[in-house]
Amino acid sequence: MSTETNADTELSADVNTVLLPPVAPEVLAEAVENLTARLRKKLDAAIEGCAAGAARADDGSVAVRFGEDALVTLRPGPAGTVTAAEQALCTCLLAPRCLHRAAVLGAAPLADAEQLPPEPDPEPVPAPDPASGSVPGAAPAAGPGAAEAASGPAGAAPPSTPEPVPDALTAAQLGAAAALWQAAAEALAAGVTAGGAVVQADLLRAAHTARLAGLPRAEAATLRVVRGLRAARERSGAHRLGDLTGAFRELLHTAGLLASGTAGPALTAAVRRAYQPGGSLRVYGLCREPVLSATGYGGVVTHLLAPDGARYSVSDVRPGGLARARGAGSASVALGGAALDHAGLARGGLRIAGATVSADGRLGAGRGVQATPLRGVPWTEEPAAALFARPAAEAVAARLADRDTDPDGAAPALLGCEVTVVGAAGEDLLVREARADAPLLRLRAAHPHPELPHTANLRRIAAHPGLALRVLGRPDLDRAATLRPLAVGPVPGAEYTLRLPEEWLGRADLGYDLLQGSHFPPGTAAAPAPAGAAQGPDLLADSPLWRVRRLLETGVAGGRRAVAEAARTAEPLTSYGPLRRAGFTAAAELATALAAEADRRPRDSFGRLTDPSPDAYAWAWLAASTHLAAAERSLVAASWS
């Protein structure tokens, strides 16, 4: 009985949280900033209980009552988002500087960039030369020799006409980046345990300043950290400590580069999905992929391929969760009046006139777009056949190289390979690529939700060892030799392979099509792999790099104090000796330096901190985290070859 009651309570809290409209980050930051120090200490406790009392009115407003004298009302704008302070009202005497109003705004979800009105372009005021030392709020140098490199040799006269710096950051951008670095460093030093609403508000204030200065990628990285802190403190099922650690690394890396004035144009480019004219296109369907997010969105993405190998996609993602993700697979395609649904497009094609395309290949549905259905192309014909001609190791190496230059951390592109089923490994499927000395690959469900057929399809395939398959999926670049399959098909010329219906055009979408017994060949393979075959070594899991990862995640979860306490409980030689013996000397040195910096808290004779700044600790954490990410990428690439 108690289990059912707890489940009902959690469900009720989630439903009421969804009732609250999204709030612009700057509105929440201003509300927290206006609180007194005494009220700020009570804010986290007030946020935890206020969402349960949310009620939606007929006019679209949402009200939350606090006792008999205080009623907070949120009146979102036409886009459904609270973007101004006047849209959040409270009836108490302290309003708008009251705890009730700040608590409701803090309990509401944060608005995405697409839900906010566009900001005016910042004034293109060139920044002073960072080497002159006149940049206000500049970040500290990344290395001990940075100051000498910037000032030049002693006694050297400054150049009379400095060379122009292309795409130089403005003074506003440098100041915003420095403020963002400071807020991120403070949040990292606090960790999840102390990263409550006040720390999050400081991040949101810095994120809004970055947005006004024309640094949308820095703002997006900050919002990912804030959402991660919220999920961690709420103990949400969607929280992953590793994801929050990666979000902190991206934020500190972005803010550090921007504040130093050495950032490239990629970090100042817009992140909004701007569609550009694409002319006339001819695209063919590859597969469908269900989309299910932790924020309640659901839908489908249909992946397309042009004759020249260019990748495109058509997406239909809206609020609706699991029900919409399941139903969108057969929904009509809203593109140029084409009489196709997503199931038909995944096995068909389109000739598009007046196409509009975003930078990531998404096709827009503008007024001038016209689309005509085309006959689909099987995977055995070009251009789809080229996806399976390239060894998977080469494709993954290219994806890892692209990831280094992708500031958004976008999902890697799809790759194809021909494999032979080895057997099951828990909920995963072990396969081996059809080439000499190929390693074992792990196929893991792209969407493990039990209401989606991914896991069930992998179980059916695992029951047929020796089965030859063509797999189209997305490599998991955070795990060794792991592929997230989206669709499978038979191998041309193979006897023991899938037997799919003709109307499926030689492939099955694992997120929508349910494989049946008639889709598999009778009997067994001529030489089936033994059941429970050895999984082989896992280069990433077997390496001692987990010691560095644990130290970094300890810092994210417990803050600087947790790292210092962990360093005191074990001798550095005992903790990081295995790293040195395995050849990871740099990782051991960086981890040792991080632990020492975390424990470095110099005080004067009165017990006051003489260096309270978290900058040095943040730089040490970022150095160890960046090195760890690079080392893990190398191991992931090696696991595919």
C-alpha cells in the first residue's frame, strides 16, 4: 500500500510540475536576486512543496496558493512562456520581492531558447587587445606561461600597429564570458549538494548576460548544467551523474575559451535552427526513429539520404510523451503537401522543390516548399548501399573527430555494417562484423522503454545465433564498441538471414516494426556461435581511468570539499599508482593536482581564507576532465578496430 501511495505522490508532483509554464531564465534569476539573505536560505525548501498546489485556470494562467494570504499567479504569453516579471504576480505584502513568487518560478521548468523571443543583435564594438591587460573581467590564464607569452619578452616595445584579429570578441562578450566562468566555477565548487536555487540563479543570470552579448552556445551550455543540477537535487530518474559531469566540462571549456579571447567563430555562432534555401532535392528514406524525451516531448525522426550521400531528416516532435512517440511513426509528413506518412517516407522518397534546410540537415516545411513522392530505394542500391561498404572502425573514427569540433555535442551520424549474431549479453546483443579479426560489437537498445519494441526485437534476434544482418544505427561514443541500432535488414546473398515482407523494402525499423517468427529463417546456422559466447575485453571498462572519473564525479556531486576529503582518505600513490603502471601518467598527475588543489585552503592568523576564489580549482578540474575525455575517446576508437 505504501508503494502505491509513494508512486501516486511522485506522479502527482510530476503532473503539477508539467502544469507550470516554462519560465525565462532571466525572470527566475531576477526573482532570486531580489530576495533577502534570510529568504534565500528558505528558497530550496519552498520550491520542493509549491508545485503540488498548482492549478490551471480557464484563461490559461496557473495559480499556486500558499496559505490563506498568498496566491501566486503565472500568466504566460502567447508562446506559453513566462518571459517578463509582470507575468508572475503574488498577492502577499512583500511582492514582488517575496519567497512565494520566487519559489513558484523556481519550481517551473526552464524555457528553451526556441521558446524565448530573439534578442537584438549586440553592438559590434571591438574588444581591447587582451595582451594589453585592459580587458575587464578577463579569465585567468590557462597555463603558467600564458602571462609571459602575452606580454612578450622583457623590455620589448609594443608594436605600433597590432595585426587585426579576425572575428574578435567584443568587450561585452569578454565580460559576459568572464562572469559565466566565475558562476560556473562557483557552481562546480558547490556541487550538487550545495547547488540549490541560489547557485542556479547565479548561473541563469550569467547565461542571460551571455545571451544578450551574442553568445548563445555558452547560454545553452549553462542551461544544460542548471537542468542537470535540478534533476540531481530532485533525484529524477532522468538524472545521470556522468551527463552532468560532461555538461560541466563543456560549460567550463566554453567559458574559459571565450573569456581568454581565443575562442573560434564556432563558439559564437547561433544555435537556433535557421533554415536556409536548399533548392531542389531528391531524398530517399533510410529508417524511422522514435523520439522520447524526459521533458514530456515525443515524436519521430525519419532519416533521409540524397544521391550524393548528404544526410537529411524530417522530424515531428511535440508534447505528448510516449503516446505521441508511438503514434507519430504513422503520422502524415508535414512537408510540401506530400501525401505520405512517416512509415511511407522511411521506405520511399521525395522530390522537393524550394527546399529549406537547417545546418544539421533538417528539412523545413515552409510555404514555398513542394514535395512529390518517389519510389523508395532498398539498402542494396545506391546511395544507401554505400553506408555498408565502409568499415565501421573508419566511420567511428570520423565521428570521434567530428565530435571534437562539435560544440553542441550533437548526436553522431548513422553508420551501417554487416554483422553476424553471436548471442545475448543481458539486455544487449553481441554481434561480430563480417570481416577478418573483427571485434565483438554490442548492440544496445536505442530506446529501452518497455512500450517501444527495441528491446523485444533485440531479444528475438539474439535467439538466432549465426544470423547475418545489416544494421543501421548510431554509435555510442561513450561506450566501447557499442552501437544503438535503429533498423536491420537481410544481407544480400546470405542463406541464414532475415526474411522480411516485400512491402518493408528490405528493412525493419526496430522502434516501430515488431519482428515475428516468420521473419527469421527456419533451422539454425551452419556453424552457429556458442550460446553465452565470451564478450571479450572492454578497453574502457578494464582501464584504470575509472579512478579519475570517480574523482571528477565526486567533485560534481559533493563539491570541492568532497574531493578534498576523498584525497585525505587514501595515499596518492595507492589511488593513482595503477594509472601510472598502465601508462596513464598524465591522468595520474592531473588527478593528483586536482586533489591537492581541492585541499588547498590557505588561511590567515584569524582563520579567514586568504584565497577564496574557486578559479584554480576549476582549472584543475577542467584539465583532468578534458584529458579523461580525450583518453576515453582513444579507447573507444581502439575498441572498434
